[in-house]
Amino acid sequence: MKFGLIAGNGKFPFLIIEGARKQGASLAVVAIKEVYKRAEEAVEKYNLKTDGDTFLQTFACPLFEKGFGCLVHQKAKPAPCISHACYENQADLPPVILQEQTEKRIENFNKRTYGNAWSWLPLPVWLSLVNPSAEGFKTEEINRR
């Protein structure tokens, strides 16, 4: 088994690591601060924006761990990740129609939940906006959307 752990502070991450090792699992551990740092770096390096055609913006995913792969397990992957990222083999991708249906369901859910105050943004941008320890925490920017 293969697991990724995005860890904060405290004892809990160490308990997970110990349990995974006892089970013989492959485990990659990355501090949440490191994920936020990677997101900020991707925003800067790739000049990612919150406006314009965000679908045309490409980036290095902050949740991808070199030598391990994606830190997010298959059952919890964001829908766009499933068809747009982290796949080496085209045959592993779901059918395009399934992706479109899933994205449409998510879009409808978001509109019912947030009204027009949301938008599809590159993952590093969202992580940068919600990083609670970032200078100038940007939740106001999310709320204005």
C-alpha cells in the first residue's frame, strides 16, 4: 500500500507513520507548511492568477512528491486532477464524458452553495488563498469572488 501524509504539528502524524511502517506501507510525509510553500512558489514561478482563463494556466502541483507521486489518494482526488494531472499512462485516464459530468456536478453544487462567489482556480492559487499563516491571508479575496 502507498500513502501520502500532509502533516501538521503534534503527535498524530507520528502515530500514522508508526502504524504505516508496521503495516509495511510506502509512506511519503510532507509538512503542510511545505505544501503551502510549494503552492506559493508555483504561483510565483508560473505567474498564476485568479482572473482570466485559469484553465490555460499550467503549473507544478504542490501535492506531487518527487519519487513518490501524488500525496492525495485516489478516492479523494479533486476532479480536475483525475484527468489533468499526475498520470503517466493515457489508458489510466477516465473517459472525457465522465470528467465533464463530474465537473458539471461540482460546478452546480458550488453555485448552490456559494452562489457566484466561487470560480475554478489552479490548485496552487487556492492553496495560497487559504493558507492561514501566509502574510496577508487572502480570504477576503475569496469572499469577493
